[in-house]
Amino acid sequence: MLSLIGLISGLLLLIVLTIRGMNLFIAAPLCALIVALTSGIPIFIGEVNFVNNYMQGFSGFIASWFFMFLLGSLFGKFMEDTGAADAVAQFIVSKLGRSQAVVAVVLACAILTYGGVSLFVVAFSVYPMALSLFKDANLPRRFIPAALAFGSVTFTMTSAGSPEIQNWIPIKYLGTSPFAAWEVSLVVAIFMAVFGFWWLRRMINKALANGETFEHWEQDPQLTERALPSPITGLIPLLVVLVLSFLLHDSLGHLALIIALGGGVLTLMIINYRYFINMQNAITAGTTGALVAIGNTAAVVGFGSIAKATEAFQVAVEVMTHIPGNELIGAAIAISVIAGLTGSASGGQVIALPLLAPHYVEQGVNPEELHRVVSISSGALDSLPHNGYVVTLIRAICNETHQRSYWSVGALTVVVPLSGLILAIALFNLF
């Protein structure tokens, strides 16, 4: 009982401290320590102890994703420093109008995500363009994280055909394909796209009606009279990233992003070399940004490693994976809750599926239906404030705070996917 109280208390405290803006290098291990102590996990000694388990999660994430974060951050800074992001933004505004700035940001994220580019990398890559678009359209910048997240993690990440890991993990356990239940997936994706975009525009319009405008910050790139490159030179590097990641995804997995991003960075350097204001400063800023981003995320991942080692978590998994009643509803609840506890969509799937898949398949549940429900449900409660991607997006990339930006992000990445999940289950039961 004490272990369960500690797990819930530690998670809630982490969410509260994250929203209040506390440094995650302090907040995450502090909350993890509370969870460990209430679960009888020793601090230093034993096969399972606080220091080793936390640092395994922390260092493991850095080992897996360092180069992607570094190259993604450099890509974004190069887009910013060369003026390529401004050029693309001005081109879009001139062709579509200021009112379509949000559409452009969402579509850019959706295309890259569905092309197999990691969510973190999409955020790094598109943010400079999003900043320029919101600035030109005079829209409140606190909604930039919501626009980036909506285009990345709702109607693309968990949809049929998506090369993102959240759509591929179930294949191993269910023997399905990435296109499992594509008919229902298409309906749900369209619903989430339309509903989410309507809600995003409604929130922005309400803020505008209240007198909010774009806020210029000191650390923003300074607008000076300068020659900008052709918009094409900003789009070509994005296409290089997209094409290389798509072509190499099957053979190299997420490591394909190293080659894809490296290709994008080199392309930017070659075709826009003469437009750099200060390449050395851009490299320094990109490197620093990458270290902050991956450090914040790794700190939260470390918390998840401690949570997974507790007795309460194992009991919660056992209970969640044996929920009586409709199997699809039971699977959805189990995946959602576990993803919320770990702050990871893929983590929720990897932990629950080895238990869920054989149990439900033996009971005659359609594997394709189960695949789609599992995929969609993993992308809802995972986006609570302590989620690694959310933390990186809001704090490290957009330089925002949870207090200003999370509520719109949560609306679009938690409520909208949950609504899509309900629709998917309803359609599967009706047809």
C-alpha cells in the first residue's frame, strides 16, 4: 500500500513541480527518490537500487538519442541563422495569407512525422519556421508548442501506415502490419485532425480577442535588413531529412535519423553558406540547446525507470492488463494508464503488450483492431506534463513555461487522442 501511495504521490509531485517550472535535474530525481524510499528500494546497495536504476534510465536515453538531438538542434539553428526559416515563412504567408500560418506549421509537422522523422527532431526542425510564421501573423507565441505537438503526435504518429515506433511495436506481438485496421484509422485520423485544428484555432482566436499578440523576446533572432535565401533552399534540406529517413527507416530504425539529419545539416551548409550570420555562434547555440533538451528529457526518463522497478507498478500492470469486460476497452485503459505512469507511449506498449497480446488473442479479439486501439491509446495520457517530448518541446525548444503553454498542448495531445480512441472503439464494436 505504501508503495502505491509513494508511486502516485511521486508522479503527482513531478507533474506539479514541472508545471511550476522547477528545474527537472532537481525535480525528477527528487520525485524518483520519494518513489524509491516508499517502495523499499535502497539508495546505493543491492541489485536494484535508486542510483543505478535512475542513472541507467538517464544514461540509456542519452546513449540512444544524443546524436539525433545534437543534429536536430544544429539543423534548427542553421535554418534560423541563414534566414532559411524566415524565407520559407514569408513565402507561405505571401501565398496563403497570415491567417494560414497555423495550417502551415501543423502540416509541416504532420508531413515530417508521417515520413518517419522523430518527434523531437520535427520540433527542432520546424520551430524556427513556426516562430517566423507566428511573428509575421502576430499570433500569441505560447501556442507554438501546441501547434507543433498537434501536428506531430495526434493524427499522424499513431495512424495506419505511420513509420513511427508507436505504430510498429504492436506488429511484433500481434503479427499485424503497419496498415492494421486502416479504414477505421483513416476515419479517426480525419476526426482528430478536424477536431484538433478547430480547437486550436478557437483557442488562438479567443486569445487574440483578449488582446494577446506576438511577444518579442530578447533571445529571439534579431530582425535586420538582410538578404534572405530563396525559400526553396529552406525546403530542400527538410526534404533531404524526410527522404533519407523514409528510405533508411526499415534497415536502420531510428539510427537512420543520424544519416538523415546529417544530410540535412550538410545540405543547409552547402546551399546557404553565404547567408550565415555567424556559423560558430549557431553551432554553439545548437550544441547547448541539444544538451539542455536531452538532459531534461533523460531526467524524466530516469524517473520512469524507478517507477517501473517498484512493486506498486508491477501490481498496477497486473491489474490493468486483466480488466474484465470489453477487451478493446480493457486494452485501451491498460495502455493509457501505463503510458501515463511512465510518461512514454512506447513504454506503455512495451510493458503491457507481452501480457495483453496473447491473453486477448486467445479470447478471439481481432489482432488488427487490437493493434489500432493499442497504438491510439498509447498517444493520449503519455502526454501529461512530465512526458519527455512535452518537456523538451515546451522548455528547451520553444523556451516557454508549462504554466503558459501546457494547457493548450494537453488539450490537443491528451483530450483529442482520447476522443479519437473512443471513436475507434465505437466503430470497431458497431462494425
